[in-house]
Amino acid sequence: MKIENVLLSMGIIMLSAFPAFADSLRIEEDKASSDPTIVSVVNGQASSIMFENDQIINFVLLPDQSRTVFTPNAPIDSGKTTALYLRKIEEIDVPGATKSNSPNLVIETLDQQGKTQQYEFIIDATGSATDRDKIIIESAPPPPEPPPEPEPKILTTVETTYGSATPEDVALGLERAIDEGSISADGTVAAATREYIALVRNGNSANDAIAQTDIPLSVVAELGRLGQEEDAKRRIMPLPELPLGSRVK
């Protein structure tokens, strides 16, 4: 076997023997600050805690440093610290310090508005974990946009004893009233009614059109009722009889 292949095979074997980062564990800042997060630390490898929520680390406390130490990615007092890297070390005695099988790590952060937040992590350095951790603290997603306010419904009808009368019903009622002689075709009522019909057809509400024309609602409603009656009458009116032998074209 060629030496290159031997070295390549050895490299693959050696790389596979090292623990690798587990899939990044992303935690929203609200949950991370309310519940402790477990961090696995293994021999000879660094585990990371990274803040990707626009918060800066300004204080770190690791009560038991007999088996685990941390390194920030920038000096804590620099105002640029956004990550800590944890490493497992040979167990040592720290004068005056007590030891724990699951020590905690407390991190205090500062956001852009100067508000502090505290996070707690529980370190698992027992060697039982096969993967070192990569923990990312991220901002909570923004709340969903509220649905747009529905467009106000423009009421273009008036109520009569037969239901809602449309501008077309009012127009037909005006035509009937003029034919019957109860309204003058050239009078102020007819003019105001025609203006009302035009305003509603152009997108104004029935109430606005009534207010702009000064026509009483009772008049519009009565003309609408007449138009509904006339419309119903025309619908049921029988067709004229055709002369015998004629054909419908």
C-alpha cells in the first residue's frame, strides 16, 4: 500500500477518535435565563457558550475550578466578550474552594440598553458524554405582525320593509314616483335623490350621501321600497303573448 494511503487511513482513524461538536444547541435567551443549561466538557477539547443576541458578557463566576477552566474570546472588561470556552483539566486542589460533581457556571450579560441578564450553566465533566457542546444563546424571534385592520365596510343600502334597498332600487323608485306624479322630475327632491344615487355609486356610504344632500332618510327609504316593489313586479310580469305562427328570434 502506498505511504500516502497509509497516512490517509491513519488520519481518518485519528480524526474519528476525537469527539466533535454536537449539533449546535440553540436556546432562546428567555428560556436560557430561566432554566439552567447543561454543558458537556470532555478531555482535551473545548466546549463553547456563545451569545448571539447582542448581549455582552460582563461577569463570569465558576465556583469550582478544580477540574474545569474557562477562557473568554476577549477580556471581560473590554466590552467585547461574546463567548466562553470551557476546558477540562487535571483535577487540582484550589485552596479554600470546595468541589462539586456538577459545578455551576454563572454568566452575567449586558444588553444594548444597559440591562443585565443572568444565565446559569451546569457543567458535566464526568466523561460520560461523547460529544463536547456548542451552545448558542439567541434572541427570541420577534412577535408576529398583527393582522391588518379590516377595511371598514361601507354601507351603501338603506333599510325598508322589504329589506336592504340599493342605489339601483332608489333610482327605480324615483322613476316610478315621477311616473305617478308624486315627485316632480325637475324638483329639489328628484335632484337631491339623483345626487344621493351618484354619491353612493362613487363609493360613499348611504349615511354620508344623505348628509351631503340633506335628503331625509325617510324619503330615500320610501323610494327604495317603491323600487323594490317595482323590481319585483317586473320580475313576475308575464311575457306578452305572441301572434299565432310567429317565431321567437
